[in-house]
Amino acid sequence: MQVIKTVREMQSTSKALRDKGCKIAFVPTMGYLHAGHLSLIDKAKAHGDVVVVSIFVNPTQFGPSEDLEKYPRDMEKDLKACEVEGVDIVFAPPVEEMYPQGYSTYVNEESLGAPLCGKSRPAFFRGVCTVVTKLFNIVHPHVAVFGQKDAQQAAVVKHMVQDLNFEIEILIGATVREADGLAMSSRNSYLKPFQRQDAVRIYQALRKGAAIYEMGIDSTDRILAEITHHISEVRRLRVIYVQAVDMETMKPLRYVEKGRTLIATAVWCDEIRLIDNIIL
Ligand code: PAF
């Protein structure tokens, strides 16, 4: 496995691979890899000849009061996990390589990124679109894999790829869950055991919403009220949003449209922000 730290070397390596006819499959990450990331890597392997994983904690997608400094990092463990998983190249640039002194260009998707997480994290999607654009221009992949757990991010990136005419196929990997249902996330490492116990209620509440729908109720107001109620019963949890939107456009839906209704939530578990979603 090759570890590349500079933009120039990554670009020339990708160019050489493309010239040889290799199909490059890319998984962008912020590291602290868990089974969810590994499943995205497996998907990339199935869709490309060479798998590139980036590990970069992107400062531009964190707000001033967010967890950039304390975001979990373990490069040594991540590199081992990538090696075991059969990754070909890890691109792990230092911050100055991605954002050198004087950096001043940003990419902003202005519609799909506005609701949900865009409301409570105003800088987030601008930072994501900027870094993903840069990574696409550096890694130059044929295919890139994103996780369904970050459903709005996946929709924003897909839309950006279309708007900006990137010749990259975007694939979405299913959310991987712990045995009790909690969606895997690097931020779960912040949870103390008692918080971890309460956090499981988020997915349970989403399942309660799904159960109501399966009983024949398709009013999203009713479904969302049920979910909110179940989350709010736990003292430690505070709902930031629970919404029902079209999974591609992120526009609110009053009634479930089967197969394309994203029920997405963000929740504070004490000071830890967790997100999850299901599709009805
Ligand atoms: O989902 C993530 O880990 C990040 O938002 C991404 C896509 C790697 C961009 O920094």
C-alpha cells in the first residue's frame, strides 16, 4: 500500500494509473475508520481496479464552536486498517498542502445543503463541497463512494457533481450499525457508556416512525411526531431536527412517497451531535 502526502504526487500517480487504463475508485474520509468506512472501501473495490482512500480532517467544514481540535485521529491504526482491507493508495495530506497560505476559493451548493444540517451547521456543506471538489481534482477518480448515514451530504455531492460536470460516478454505501442499531460514526467514540446507552434510542425512534408508516399512516407530521416523542423521552437527548424530505431534492414531504422519503434526524446527546436517517 502506498501512502501519499502531497497533491502533486497524488495527481501524477492518478494520471499514470488512468493512462494505463486503470479504473480508480475513491473513498474520501476524515479517518478514525470504523466498519462503516470499511464497507465503503469494499464497495469501492467492487467498482474499481485501484482503490484510493483519503484521510483528511477538513477544517473548512467545521464551525468555529465545533469539534475540529478534538475530532478523533489515529493515523497509525487507520493505515493498518486500510492495508488489511486491501486499499491500494492512502492520500493523507497535511492541512497546509490542501489549504496553503492565501487559500481563498470555496464551492457552495445553494439549495440541497440549505435545510436539515445546513441550518444548524451553516459552514458545513460549503466546506464539504470545497474539499470534495479539491479531492476529486487531485485523486481524479472514476467512481467515488459516500455513506448513506450522511444522506444529505451524499445528495449535495451528487448534485454538485452534476452541476459542475465532474465525470465521476457517485455510489452510496448502506449505513453500518452496531448490534443494537446505533449508526456507526467516528463521533461515537465521544460517547461515555451511559451516553452510548441512551444514543441507541435515536435509531429505535426512527424504527417507531417506520412502524407507524407500515401500519398505514403516511402523514409525515404524524410519523415525525412519533419519532420526536420517542427521542424526547430520554432526558439526555435533544432533537435538533427531525424531518421528512425527498431523498434527492431535500424538499419537505407532507406525505410519504414510497421509496424516496428520507426521514433524517440530528440529535444532541449531551454535547455530542449525532445524526441518523432511514428511507421509507
Ligand atoms: O463524510 C466525511 O467524512 C467528510 O464529510 C468528507 C466527505 C470526507 C469530506 O471531508
